[in-house]
Amino acid sequence: MNRINDNFSPPTGRLLQLGQNLALLLAIFTLLLFTACSSDADPAADNILDPLYGTDAEGARYVGADRCLSCHENPGKVTNTDPAATYLASRHATPGTIGADADQQCLACHDPIGDGLNLGPWFTDHQQPPAGMTAVGCEACHGAGTLHWLNFPEHPNPTPDYQACGQCHQALPAGHSAYAGQGSFTGYYADDILDTYRGSAHAGQVNKIGALCQRCHSDEGFRAYAGQTVGMDGEELTEFLPGAGAIADPSPIQCRTCHDGHTGELRASPTVVQKDGKEITKYSRLFNLCTACHQVFLKAEYSAAEQVFVYYLDTEKIPFHGALDDAGLPVPSAWVIWDTHFATKDGARGGWPVNPASENACMGCHDPHAASKPVW
């Protein structure tokens, strides 16, 4: 291997000229890149600085979700993924009953940027309101598009936090019968979500020690490690996670921890099994999501007569914060639910009538946005 001369120093003038040339080439490349991305789908690409949709609080201009889609809908142009697919399939994007001529109080959340009309061509197979569709555009959560377009690859808000969600998911207008306090079971939880979350234990749980704790005590840790470790008991978690990297700057458990940011779907799947030629839900997605951290392990016996499962506490698998006493029964713990929520088969330890197969398994007693807060 040739040794580099430690005293080598290129001429200052040549170095300066080289830097200027590289800066010019980068600027030209960036311009060509975005022209290629957007010119076919966006006739107004040359007018990217036109304030068509106004500006954010700092004066940065919105560009419209159709311009975001012109690049992000096509994997390989700018990114190797397609986040547009989940967005277009979400309630934020798909046409609803609120039209573009709705009252401003409705549009403030149903079309905050005013770009919903331009998404109409993506939904020709959907029934759209007569005045045109509304949509929660990309920039409502991710920030003004010019901050990305003109400073690529910088991004104003690549991973929106609970404050972005709370812009709309907070106090709902009176008479909002689908969600807000009109007798609907889920409606009870829709009001004041942001304030409820801020007062919950979830909002204060952040751990910076290592992956073993961050798996449940941070947003990034849960999203990174829960899928790989679901179903592991305390001993298995202790063996698996210490080798994983700790997140340097973790965030608290929040909306995006439990919900996919685009679809709003829970980050868990139901456990479905075949019994007597039918698909039977053994554990609902809500139960699987909550118990990914609030650990409890069960044994389930299927009743063919009633076509349901009967559940008993499994004391052979001990949660991370769990322990057994000398009689082989769970020691009470404030961290996990295995000592309180389910009975042992012999009845030595009692429980509550929780149905793990129900989509409302935990919500019957707990507000999901503040799990430590009972609903009664």
C-alpha cells in the first residue's frame, strides 16, 4: 500500500475552484431531479414558488399533496419505498362525505391545506362529493413542501409526532355524531385525545438506557424491536435485546407508536386460527398490541359447543417485570397485568371477565390513549 505524504497540500486556488464547480453541479442536478420527478404529473412544476395554498406560520409555502405524490408515488425516482400507497389507502386521503364547499370549521381538519380537490384523479373509482373531494394532505402533518423541494434531501417533519396529530384529533365540534360523545362506544374516547394523552403515563415514559428498556419505554424502541420480540417472556427478552443498539434520542410512547402514521391502523395483527372449518379470532389486534408491552401470557382452550376460547393464566411464561411466589402464583406488580387480569385454571388466582378475542378487549375498562386511566 502506498503511503500518503503527510505534507501534501493541494494549491488553495485549485481547491476553491473545485468546490465551486461541485456546488454548481449539485444545484443543476437537484433542479433536473425535481423537474424529472414532477413535470409529467404536475403541469405547474415550474411555478413551485407560487403561493397556491398559502404558507405555514414561518412563511414557508405549501405545494399540494399532488406534487408530493408526483415523486413519492414512483419508487426509484427519489426514494426506494412507496409511502404514497398507504397514504392513498387511508381515511386521510380517500373521499368522504365532506365536500370542498363545506363550512370552514369542517375544512380546518378535513382539508387543512385546501389541496384535496387536486387528489380527485387518484380516486376516480370512488364516489366523490358534488363540490369535489377534501383530503388531509401530506403537508398538514409533514410540513410545508418547499422546505423539502428547495432543500433536498432535508425534510421539515419526516416523522410527525403527537402534536401533529393533535392539530385535529383533540376537541371535536358539537354534534359530531360519528365520534364525539353521542352514545357510540368508540365516541367516548374521541374527545380531548391530546389532553388525555398528555396526562397519561405513556407521555412520560422515556428510557435512554438501552434497547431492553426502550422496547416498551420509547416510541422508536417499540417500533424497532416489538415486531421481532412479540410473544417473548422476560427471560427471552433479556437474552435477545441486550445485543441490539440503543436509540440515542428516544421519544415517549405516542400516537405513531401504536398507529401507522398513514393508515391509522393499529401496529398489530389479530391471531386467527381455523376451528371446525371456520376462522376464529383467538386474540384481537387490540389485545395483541396492548399486551406487547403490558405482558400477560395465556393458555386458551377452545369450546366447540360455544365456538369460543376459554382463557387461563399461563404461569410457565413469566413477563419481564413478573415473578412467582413460593406457591407458584404471580407476585403483584405495578408494571404488568398478569397478577390481576386473568385467573389461573385452578382458581387459586382470580381475574376479570376480559375477552382477549374482542376488538374492545382493553377498552372496556381503559381509555386507550391513557391506559392508566379507567373509564369509570
